Amino acid sequence: MPSNFSADKQGATAIGGTLYIVATPIGNLGDITLRAVEILRTVDVIAAEDTRQTGILLKAHGITTRLMSYHEHNERQRAAQLIEKLKAGRAVAVVSDAGTPTISDPGYRLVSNAADAGIEVIPLPGVSAVTAALSVSGLPTDAFTFIGFPEKKTGKRTKLLRRLADRLETLIFYESPRRIIALLEAIHECLGDRPAVLAREMTKQHEEFIRGAISRIISALAERPAVKGECTLLVAGKLEEEPAAEDAIKEEISRRLASGTVGTTAISKLIAKRFNISKNEAYNLVLELKAKK
């Protein structure tokens, strides 16, 4: 295959010495752009997170370009090899298993190295689980924070969630089906029973969106023998407290502290449940008012 193609940046023919970051479907193989198909067809090599999975996509669209594995375990070595190909005038495309490369997937090292070497990097936008889920969530979309896959260890995950507890924007997580219930329970504990949407198997045959409070989603999943499919979880940001509601919370805490019959932890649990706020937030308020006594 010739390596120096001629086309402008808006064209659909690969240019030698250029790195293309190509978004691919997250499920339905039809969710790929015409430009992406042509670029994948005309580059010299496609660096793929999983060559077997990408091979299915390429076969569906009649693409025969050579594949090279590029994943988290060989990223450093492969990045160096691909940079050499780019310097030699080859056109290289990077794809992940699904969605947009470098978003919670390998690729950022290669992009960074290419930019440092003066190699042109061109995005081919398309499907992303983040924006797909957000667009149908019904949660605020004017601002959001993408967390990606949270920490697996309980302690680190709890610290992360506590840092996020006061964020006002929509929070977006990726999680495996094996750990999704544990994540939901941790969010319920640290952030309270907030509105949320769990997107599962998006664009696939068993696509599902479970909507409602965190507790409702936990209950819905707990009834199943197993949770299957890729999960994207969207959680509403913290609601700005109205003064009246905040005053009511503080008044209730003060009353219970004055009674002296219930301890700090017990009060915070009662307050969290009654006013639908996180136990962490309630506990901090109890400590604050207790210190002022």
C-alpha cells in the first residue's frame, strides 16, 4: 500500500506521517462514520486495543488494513515503534475496543509522543459512551465531570467519592458489571440517595437505561442473578441547599445534640435519612454544630 496519500484534513483519504485517532462503535457496528471507514481503509496500519474485536468491525466494512496490537501492557514499546513508522511517512490509525480512543483507554502516550515529535494528530470523532449516555440521561448536561473507572479498593474509592460529594455538576462513571452494585452502594453511602441513570449495553440488542434514585437502581439490580454488559453510570450533582432547608437541618441537629441521648454517628445517620443528604455531609454538620456548643 502506498504510504504518501494526498488529501486535505477534511478529506477521507489518509495522509502519510499522520496519526489518526478514530472513534469506533460501542456496540452497533453501523455506528461508524463514512470518513472513519475510509481512513481505516487507507492508512498503512491500524493500532488496535484488541485485534480480534477490531477485526470483526473491519470485516463488517470490508477493510483489509494490517492490524497491530496496542494495549496497556505493551503501550510503551508499541508507541515507540509507531512513532518510527510515522516519522518514516506511514499513516497510522489508533482504535480502542469501543468508542473514542484515549478516553479511559490506551493511546494518550502515543498522542503525547507524536505531538512532541511534531507529528500531526487528527481526531475522527464519533461514538463515545460518555456523550451517548449523557444525551439521554435527563440529568443536567450543561456541566459534567467524567470520572472513568473509579478506584477498585474500598478505601481509595471512598476518598474519591467524598471529594466529589460537593460537586454540583453531573458525575459520570464507567464500571464493570461485577462491581457496579458495590459502586452504587458506595455512592449511596457517600453522596446520598441522588437521582441517577445506569446505562447498560448501549446500542446493543439488550440496551437498557435504569432511572431513579440510587437506592432504586440498587434494588433493581439486586433482583437479578447477575448483571451483564458494559455499564455507564450518571449521578446528579449536589443540589444547592436552600437556606430554609439548611436551617431546618441545623435546627434538627441542635435539638438532638441538646437531648444528649444519641451519639454523633447515630445523629448523622438519622439526619442523612430524613433530609436525603449523604451521611458524610450530615456527619460533618453534626461535628460543626457540636464544636460550637
